Amino acid sequence: MNTLTPTWSDVRRIDDAAQNVAKFVFTRDDAVAEAVLYRYPTYEDRTVICCSTQSGCPMGCRFCGAGDHFVRNLTSSEIVAQVEKCIEETGVNPASMKRLQIMFMSMGEPMLNALNLEVAIRTLHVLYPNAALLISTSAPDVGPDAWTAIENLSWDVPPVGLQFSVHETLDHERDKLIPFRKKLTLSQIVRQGMHWYAATGRRPFFNYCAHDGNSAADDADRLLCLFDPDYWCATVSVVCERSDGLPATNERQRKLATDFGAMLVQRGFDVRVFDPAGQDTIGGGCGQLWFVQDWMRQHPDKARPSIGAGRPEVHAPTAEA
Ligand code: SF4
């Protein structure tokens, strides 16, 4: 099954010069989406796909290029079609991939589109039963029924993983970074993650974008007070510059992430550092979404300002900082 044709009217591929990462921009008259395809080092060894669940995003994260505008939820077919296209472009039989990871973390807040996400995940699990399926959420307060539905889905579909984007260790700082008001507090995130662990027996992740203001030893200590390393795994992500034309990454950003990751390791966490390829060339990193930003500028009638619009942006730390 390939659902690309009836869902997206155009798809554009943009390659990184090193050819280990490609971006796909999906458009139709009323929506845009991006997916990113990575190989490590070959598609047979490990293929990673990040796909979008919404066009734009209402959460408003201040480091994210999608955070200023929202268009609409994507349908389950529009989500599945992004993955199908990426798989098709690998030229490899997905059943023969040693590792295949599909991450709902390119653009959009998955839990604000939970019904379509669930249908997409069940469909993808049938199409690609060997794929790990990671839901990465900033934890909007969608009510207990929606979280229970995710627990039930995770029980039915064992490769589903759950990651919470935390990014700050104090709620008032997190409110500035993620201005969407109706969201879980840090302690509510901990409770929700532990609930998911109890329901599935699998360890949840918290994701942390390291920047100059949130990467001190005190932050690591606060994370340890909140998240029990016996149950929680940590992802520390390199923050990328959202604006095209500015250097996307530098050694300082990477050092911030690796140093903070080391602090978490010292405190007993199982840590992975996420440093996506293609940040400087095609906007392949977290929250960059250059082509989406361009589409939003060209479609002001469809892209409504989100709560993030007009608020101060968080830029990636500079090499001189
Ligand atoms: S980081 Fe994710 S949740 Fe935040 S605005 Fe961007 S797409 Fe939305």
C-alpha cells in the first residue's frame, strides 16, 4: 500500500551533501509537513525516520521553527504517507533493515492529534512490524482518557516508546520555553511516565535540549530529584539554530549537550546524546524546519499565529558565548 498519491500533492527531496540524511517536504494546498530520513551508516544497518503529526504546531516552543504558526492536524494517511515515502526512497526492503526507528517528532505535538496518531501507529505496525515507534511529546494536558488510550495502544503495539520533552528543570522556566498553557507540570509528567511504565513494563525517556541557561549541575540535580534513573532514560539533544542563514551548529552546542549528558551519567542515568545530521546543510536538526517556515510565510491565510508568535526566540548558543 502506498497512500502518498491521495494525500500529498507534491513532495520535494533535499539531500545533505554527505548523503547520509535527506529531508522530504510534503505539500498540498492546505498543509505542509516535513520528514527526515537518516542512515547510520547504511539503511540496512539502521534507518531512522522523523515524521510530522501536525502542520505547524500550537505548542509555541521558542527554539522551534514550527512554533510560531499552526495550520491543522494531519490525517492518519498523511502521517503514514511520509513514512512510506521515506522507506521507498531508501531502496531497501524494510523487513531486512537491522534497525528501523520511526519517530513522531519532526513537526507537531502528537498528543494534540492523538486519534489520528493512534490509527497511523497501528497502520505502520502492520506495514513495518520490525519498526520501533517513538512518540515524543511535550505533554499537553489532554486529559486522562487520552493518556489511557496511549497506554492501551502501547500495550497492543509493543514497539511503541514514549518520550517526554522536558527541556527545563523548573516549571516557570519551562513555561517560557514552551508557552502552550494547558500542559502537564514536571511532576505530572513524572507521574504520567511512571503510569505508562506500570502499564507497559517499558522505560520512558525524558528529552532535554541543552542550552546555556539550563545545563548547570543544579539542573542535573533537579532532574535527579524528579526522574528516578531506575525507571527513566535520558535523551540530551543538541539545540539547533532555527533560522536559516545563521550557523546551525557549532562545537559549543555539542559540548553543552555532551557535558550535560555526562553529568546525567554521573547521576546514574542511561543517556543518549542526540546530534542529528544535516543541521547546517538542510535544516535536519531539532526544530529547524526551514521549508515549513517558508511555506508559512507564503500562506498567511492558512497559517494561524500560535501562542509562540511574537515571543522572544531561544537561539542556539553561539561559539563565542
Ligand atoms: S518543538 Fe515540537 S512541540 Fe515544540 S513547537 Fe516545535 S514541533 Fe511543536
